Amino acid sequence: MKRTAFLVLGDGSVYQGVPFGSQNTAYGEVVFNTSMTGYQEVLTDPSYAGQVVTMTYPLVGNYGTNDSDIESGRIQVRGFVVREECTLPSHGLSRRALHRYLEVNGIPGISGVDTRSLTRRLRTAGVMMGVLTTRLSQGEALELLASCPSYGAVDFVREVTTPHRYQLQEATTPAPHIAVVDCGVKHNILRLIHARGCHTTALPCTVSAEEILALNPDGVLISPGPGDPALLDYLVGTVAQLVGRKPIFGICLGHQVLGRVFGASTFKLKFGHRGANHPVRDLSTGRVYITAQNHGYAVGADGLKRGMEVSHTNLNDGTVEGLRHRELPILSVQYHSEASPGPRDNEYLFDRFVEMVGR
């Protein structure tokens, strides 16, 4: 007998489909991503912790999964929703099918869902909590959903951060030293820093300013990560003590933390920015970049103070996509400058940071 999977949303709507991956139950904030490729990077991106991700592109899994296209040590999403799962992938690097990749990592998936309808619901009503299950009835799923904490009530950064400091690799020659506060850092951020002649020390999100300064780094990077930046007072306080003492670069959640340090508020977007096709203007050059993004919160510019100004804006909705300080070596971007949504031209931001560190 063919099994059935259900995705039950907080508003009571139900989507029925075919289970794949692990046969169990997961709950989380249901969001959508508009990328056409990169599903393995999506699955392993720590910024998706606590979420059930829907891919809007209809065919997922066609190039399988491999040991290279991962952004962290494990799958981070809680559940995966697709229109059609490809069971016979074709790619020279493929090591296992998507179904098997999810199965061995304990992550449930559901296929055969009308993802266009689901995406339109989330765009209209906003993202919401949901339960993906192959074991519960619809009624039982709703009961579970009613008992689950909301996404914004959980500090997911503490769940994805490293428990101890580490270095990606030891520097063989004298090189700039970058301290990376790991709020959910992606592997490619560390690789791109190393490619620019620097070496890194990754640190837990709970690290103190004194511990960072004791390392005497040449610069500090505040990484991307999941969840609501309003819950991160401890990190805001740490970064505030670094201002004026070290060059600082914030990416995604790190950008939101820096915004809070300089007086800005943050707010939840209705359905977030998640995909590889978001146009952003660099206000210093006027150039427009196509960016990869994954965030559900944004910085409000009204409260910015102490020399911080907006450096980038989103051309779809006008939200703040970057900040820079007029005098201090501090910059941040909301989007994922380490990602490659076709071109790789957003990597220039790492060049700017390394230039700041070398001053």
C-alpha cells in the first residue's frame, strides 16, 4: 500500500503528497525558495534551521547529491517540499539520490505537492508554522502544531553555532587573521576568506568581546545564521564592544546584528527573501547585482546613528541590503555574498573587507 504524506499549515490548510526521504514527522516555519538549482546548498545552509523549505522550481533532485556542494556538517532544514522528486539523477559527481540523502539524515520530504498553490498561500498570508508527517493523521498534526513554539520564539543561532573554536586550516605563512563569529557560518565563506590570503578562527556565538580581542585578530566577521535577530542581545552587546577596535564585516544575520548595534530596529518580512534572483543596487557605484538571499527579517534604516549609513538597497521592495560606516572600517550586507547565483561578482565584498583589514 502506497503511503501518504501530509503538510499541515497553521491556518488549517492541508497539502497531500507522496513521502520520500525519512518516514517521520517534522515541524517548522514553512518557507519557499525560488532558486532553480542549488538544492543541496539549501538543505545544508544553517540559516534554514527550524524551517520546512518548499522549492518553487518543479523538478528537484535531477543532479543528485554529492560530497562537495554542502555548506555545513549536516542537513539543516527540518523538512523538504517539492513538486516532483527525480528518482534517477544524472551527474558525474552524484553519489546518491535526493531521497537517500534525506533518508540517511533523518529528514522527511513530500513530493507531488502543488507548490505553486502553496507558494501563493505563503505570499498572501505570510510564512507560517507547519507539520510535515507520514505518521500522523491531519487532526494529530494540527494538535502537534498547536503545541509547538513559534519560529520567532527560539534562538536557533545557539543550535547551529560551533561548540568550540576551530580553524579551517593552519596558516603556513604570516597572513591576516580573521575571527569569525559563527552564527551559522557557511563553508564557502571560510573558503573565500582563505582564497584571499587570510586565515580564520571560528568562534561560538556566545564568545565574549574580551575573548575575541585576546586573539588579536586583524578583522572580525559576523556570519549569517537563522532566526530572529531581536533574540540576540548577547551578540549585539559583544559586537558593540568591538566597534572602533577592529574592522568588522557582517553578512545576513551579521548585518542585522550590526544594524542593531547602531540603533536600527529589525522586523519580520511577510514571506522573506529566499532565492538566487534578487536585484540589489550598490549605492556607491550605482551597479545592480543579482544576489542569492535567505532571510526572513530585515533592518529598518530609520534608527541608524553614529555614522552608519545604508550602502545597498533591494530593488524589489526597497529594503536595506547593506550598511557601511562613514569613518570606521565597518560594512555589512544582507544577502549572501559568498553564493554564486550564476555570476560570482558579489565576491567583491570580501575584497573590500580584506582591504579594510590591511589598512
